[in-house]
Amino acid sequence: MFDFTLSEARDALRARKISARELTAAYNRAIASLNSQINAYITETPELALAQADAADAALAKGEHGPLTGIPLAIKDLFCTKGVRTTAGSKILSPFIPPYESTVTANLLRDGAVFLGKANLDEFAMGSSNMTSAYGAVTNPWTRRGDNRPLVPGGSSGGSAAAVAARMALGATATDTGGSIRQPAAFCGITGIKPTYGRCSRWGVVAFASSLDQAGPIARNVEDCAILLGSMSGFDPKDSTSADMPVPDFASACKRSVKGLRIGVPREYRMEGMAPEVETLWQQGLAWLREQGATIVDVSLPHTKYGLATYYIVAPAEASSNLARYDGVRFGARTEGGHDLTELYENTRADGFGAEVQRRIMIGTYVLSAGYYDAYYLKAQKVRALILRDFTEVFRDVDALVTPATPTAAFGQGEKMDDPVTMYLNDIFTVPVNMAGLPGLALPTGLDASGLPMGLQVIGKPFDEETVFAVSAALERAAGFTTLPTLRAGA
């Protein structure tokens, strides 16, 4: 049962070869068996999942079904779920039980999905390792060949990625602010897409950086991501940044040919310190596309080198504003003590926020402060516009871009923890896509010398996820990536 992809499980459910209850019970058992080792879930909801599965079986018995009826999913613990604790990976939100459902999860429930629980994440989605969660680190189900030391799954959606890779869910919701879908997907040997900014509603998703955050799916392959994105997407009047555009048939796009497409290769994505195997994998991916009739074009994105620095001004600035509400009075668990309101705020925020969140709040507050706003934040917004202009000009000549997803494979827990700047460099290939609001998909296409998965990234034009899926599916077919992690259900 754990061998099913999401699309295969959907077909088996509709053909009544398996029941939704049987499928959900199997995943509940997998979580009960593996979560103590992987820590992919903060909150497990086995009884709720079985009740939703029974409702799915009743619908299937009547011949009624939605796109996801009976499909068990993990929900990143950044999405508000009515009646189910939502923590954002932070101590300050530990008691929060939302009285409402986020738009994305409501769409999934509308289409018949089953929710297995809330997936672990870096606190408030701030991190590239899933080591900053107040509920413990997530462990990557992959290990290096001959070396059992634990590896990070990537972040911030590490719990979502680890759950899918370890066969503890058929798919998962995730969010991406600077690479938080694509980087963990690459580290865990699965697939994840950050859609165009505005494609999925942000309503009911705990905010990190509002102009960058975007929800998207993580799944085992490209088609499964396309199916999930079809349900997650859609206009939402409750979100002023939601795009009022029709939702295409993303799954059909996976069957398109890439013959005649022009694929851009940004020369700036070759960076010092990038693993040689990443370059080899990149060239192999381009060769596969060339063999299928695509034309490979050398392009330039000259302001890419400023992407990471720009991101780490814009994102912390927005985070400092968004997280100001968590003060123990308006929102958040209160830490008592102190002689006045100021001390109450200080105690609550010092106790409730972890070190990485505090670091980013301080950076953001600094760049927004009097005397520094023009020098840092305003200048960063101007550079952001130049990054977008680079992409706009390049996309006049090409249909999509193909780049590495990450500069290395997954690293060990604790290996880069002492140097925040080195940690931030993990997002160097993914951040520019968020700065420009473009769609980007990461998929596994090979292994490094130690047996860890490595991925490529496909970047598309605004609201042209269909081409992204077509190119990604072509790469997936050529790569034939079938290697599984050692730690997984059914192993």
C-alpha cells in the first residue's frame, strides 16, 4: 500500500480495490511506528483522519468523489486547521487551536482529502534545516552510504518533506518564502513546487514575509504535485494578493512534449563551493531535454548575485512587522512576571521565540528603523525590482529555466549551525524565484557519491505552471529516479 503514488492510490480508491479507511489506517500505523525517529509530525490526528476516511468511503460507495477523496495528507503546521492545534513550530503558539480553516486546507477538505496531522517545521518557517522548531529537529529519512549520522531534511518544510519521503503521507502542504518547498524536496529525494505568488491563497497561513510567502504541495512525483496544486489553487476574496485567474489542468500538462521549447541556463547559477556532482547533474538534465527536442539557451540574470542579500533584508523586515502581534496580550502564550506592560512583552517574546526568530526580528527592526530604512529596506526593494526585470527580459526569449535546486546534498544535523550566513547560503538558487514571484519546481534526478539525492529546479513564467510541469515531467521520465530512503514505512 505504501508503494502507491497519490495518483495510483486515487485510482485504486475509485476502483474500490482498497478503502479509504484501510489506506488511512496504514498511514496512521506508519506514523505511530516512525515518528519517534523522524519527528515529522508535531500533532497527530489519527481519529480525525479515520473519521474523514469513513466519510470518503461513504462518498465513494455512492459513486461520488472529488479529486482527492480518501487521500491521506500531512498539513504543514503553518496552516490553520479548525479545531486542531496550530503552532507554527513555536513555543509562543503552543496552545493555539484555530476556530477557522485556512483557505488552502479548506479547498483540500472540499476535494475529499484526509488529514493525518500537522507536520513539523522551522519556527515560523525561518530556517533551512528544520533544526529551529520548538518541538525538536526533524531527521531526514535518508542517510549517507556507510554513515548513519542524522541529516537535516531541509527547511522550513522539513516535516512535510520527511513525511512524504518516509511514506508517512501520500502528499503534504508546504510553504515557500525563500526555498522552503524546493530545498527540502531536493534534500529528501521527492518533488515540490512553489507556484506563482498569488496562485494559492495565504489566508489562514501564519505569516512570515507576506510579499514572499506562497503555499504549495510536496509529493512523490511531478504528477502528484500537479494534482495537489489543482486543489490548493484558486481565487480567494479574503486574500488581497490572491490572483483572480482560472486554475488550469496541471496534471494534463505533465503529458506535454517539450519538443520546440527553449530552455534557459543562467550562467550566474554556477557558484563557488557548489559540489562538482551538482554541475554534472545539471549538464545531464540539459542533455535529457535536448534529446527530447528542446533547445538549450545560455542566458544571463545579472542581479542574481544580489538575491540572497536582498532577501535577508526584505524577509526579516516583513517578519518583524508580522510577528509584532505575538506579545502575550493580542496573540501568543503569555509569560507572566514583570512590573509593567513593557516587561510583560519582553518576557513573553524572549521566552516564546527561539534564537533564529529573535535574530530575524532584530535584523528586520534594524533595517526598518529611522536612519536605516532608506539605506537598507528601500534599496533592497529597488534591487528586487531589478531581479524581476532580469527574469522578465530572459523570459522573452525562453520558455523555462533549468538550474540546480541546491548547491549540495543534505548536510548533517549540527554541521552548519554555528554560522547563520553559511546556513543562509543553502537558499542561493531558490531565493531569486521568490523575489520575482515566479513558479519553481524541484525534483530528484540523481544521487551524489554518498548515495544522497540531488535535485534540479525548473523555473517558469508567471502563472505558467503548466510549462514548469511539462519540463519537470520530461526530466523525471529521463532520470527514472526510483531510489528510496532507508528509513521508511514498508521497508
